[in-house]
Amino acid sequence: MSTERALAERPTVFLSHRYRSGDINLFFWRIISEVQEVAFRVDEGVLFTSVTRLERLIRDADGFVGVYPLPGDPQESWDLAALRQEARYFLLELGIAIRAGRPAIVFCDHRYRRLMQSPPSVMVIEYDPQEISDAPDSALVARVSRAYRAFVERLSLAMDIRRKTRAHQAGRVGLLLSRDYQPEVREALEQVLNDTAWDPAPLPWPPRLNPELMARLRRLDWAILALDDPAAQMAAGFILGQGVPLLPLLREENGPQAETAEQVLFGESEVGHRKAMLRWESEADLVSAFRTHLKVIGQQPGYIRDVGQATEYFASASRRKEQVFLSYAREDGEVAAKFSTLLRGSFQKVFDYRVKGTIRAGTNWMAELSDGLSTSAVGVLLFSSSYWQSKWCQMEADRLYRAHVEDRVRLLPVRLERTVLPEPFSGLQYRALYQSSAEEIVAEFVRELQLTEPTSE
């Protein structure tokens, strides 16, 4: 295929990147988009990291691009354990791309060198972060541009081959369940798949790795495999090696029997280990967790197609992903608007009932409010005399406090005035607007979140 034809095509590429390094992501995106128009497929925030979902997103892309920077001082020295922790999401996604046979190119901070040992299908381009410059004629820009042009030719050849092979059937889900799974459990799983618009396709047990099974596996969108049985543990590696997205099931009581297979298949990455599997004890647990997994697996990716979308996405992605619920009295709307603006500068989602679009038109107001409370990971409460006179504010405070006690919500209580707080709120560590500015309060809270979280992807 000619270079001219290759550059004329517009592939869809999965972008693996560090969300909070917006400036570096945009630097590489601009160079790549100058070489070739490309649609980047990105894994936007979901309830949890679903390895099955990632496998589907990467399998359905034409290629894979990784941008792997390190945060902080570009001259800092990192030890191997810290590098592994920082790179755990990168290595998970790159491993999926390799198994799926997708052509890949990775632009990585040179300090990752020890971890980026990959097969020839992956082009690894190391860079020194001190080289990054806005100058279009810099040596790094030229080197990245040349490398991506070479990658485009590989990508186009791979796309030609994919066009000539039979694709999987979208929505078709294979079920490989051992005889230990009772008929009622099988029927429950199939019913949940049907209810959520997936097409269940039971496969014969025990699995036989013959041409017929291989052909059926290749036609699947993804597969469910009960890992409790030794035969399944042997088949799991083959299925994953074929690039078929997989959701393993494991009954808790059988955990010790599958420990070796679990470590071999998913133990390299902490991200891909426990979260890659659906563990269950009772049928009710299984069905409930299965519905949640399906909701995440089926969520569509985001796309970046032009400079406007890229700028907005990378700016937004640099903000924290926790949803914030801002609770305040109507009488305090002016100061609350100040906090709302500041919070939106640091968090991607802020539930503020007075902001247009937070309560969707035509929906039940109370139901939307309740959903905002239940899905938020941060609660910002603006306490005042008016706050405690509002039954709605008291309800919000009670819900957020219970979630805080259950370790589901991080609270930021702010006293707008010198009022006496009722129990149990008087025992909370609060900020006071009469002692610090709103800017200082929000900035300090964000710093505390950063200090108490694990190293981010």
C-alpha cells in the first residue's frame, strides 16, 4: 500500500494515556493529527475498571497509541516499584492490544525503559520530558512525526487484512459454563443478557479446542467463562490469547482451586486482577453483580476527532473524576455559585441543582436529586442558619453523612457563618469561610485528596 493512500485513510485508534497529563497528551495529539487525521477512542470514566470493556474497546479499534508520561519533576529519579505502580494501567492496556494483535505505537518517558519490553508489533519511542516544546521544528516533534508515519503504514496493512477476514457478531455473548452451574443459574444469566439487549450463545461443555470451537469463538463479541473448573482454567488462556474479550466468573468457595490460574491470567497487574473477575457466593449476588458488569461493559467510548474536542477532552480529563454533590440553602446561592465554579475547575462532575442541565428536563426532580446523592463520591456542605432551616438540606446532609460513615463519600463541610452545628455534624473537621477564602478551601481540599489517593493512572 502506498504511503499516500495510507495517510488518506482515517483510522479509529484506542488512546492509552495518563488522564491528568493534559498538556503532554495534547502535545502528542497535535503531532499525530498533523501526520494523519485520526479518531481517537478513549476510555472515559465508568463505575469501575472493567477489563472486559477495555478488551472490547481495544479489539474494536484499528490500532493502539500509548502516551505514557511521568508526573512531577522531569529530572526526578524513580525506583522500579514506583514505576510499576505508575504504569499499571498502561501495562494492562498495552497487554490487551498485544493479545488482540493490534498494531501499536507507544511514546513513553525514557524513565519507563525497563518496563516497556514489548514484541515487534509495538513501536516504542522514548522521549525526555525536558525535550517537550511548543516549537514546531523541535527535534522531538520531527522524531515523533517520522515514527508515526512509519506506524501509519503498519496500521493500514493491518486494516486491509481485517477487512478480508470475517468480523465478530456485535452483541453476541458466548457462555462457557461447567456442569456445576445449575440450570436455574444458567437461565438467570441468559435472562439478564436478553433483558440488556445482548444475544446469549451457550457453548458446549467441556471445551474442545478444535476448529469448530475456534470458529465460534471468533464470531463472539465477548465471552463468559466459569473459572471454577480445571478445564475452564486451561481454556481461559487460549481464549484470551485469541483476543476474545472475556468475563471470568468465580464462585468464592472455589477461589483457592483457581488461585494459580487467576495469578497467571490476571496477576501481573493489580488493576486486572480482582476487577477482571466476577466473584460470587449466591445466585442473587451473581445476578446483581452481573447486571452491574453489563452496564459498564456496554458503555460506549468517547471519541476525539478534531482539535476542539481534543482540547476540551484533555482539559477535562486533567480534572478529578469523582462526582461532587454541592449541598446548600437557596438563601446562600451567591456564595454557593462561587464554590460551584471553583469545584468545576477541579472536578469533572459537580451536582449543583441550580446549574442548568443538572436536573434534566422532564424528569422527576426528587429522583434526580436522589440519584445525584447516591452516585457522588464527594459531598460539599455549606452550613449556615438557613441551611438548618431547610428540610431538603437536612435530608441531603443526613444522606451524605451516612455515606461518609460507610466510607463511600468524602465530606468537605464549610461553615459560612459562626453557627452552632447539630449532632453529629459538630464532630466533623470543617473549614470556615470567615477564616479562609473559597479558593483556599477548595484548593486545600483537592490537595488532601491527592495526598490520600493511590498513584493515579
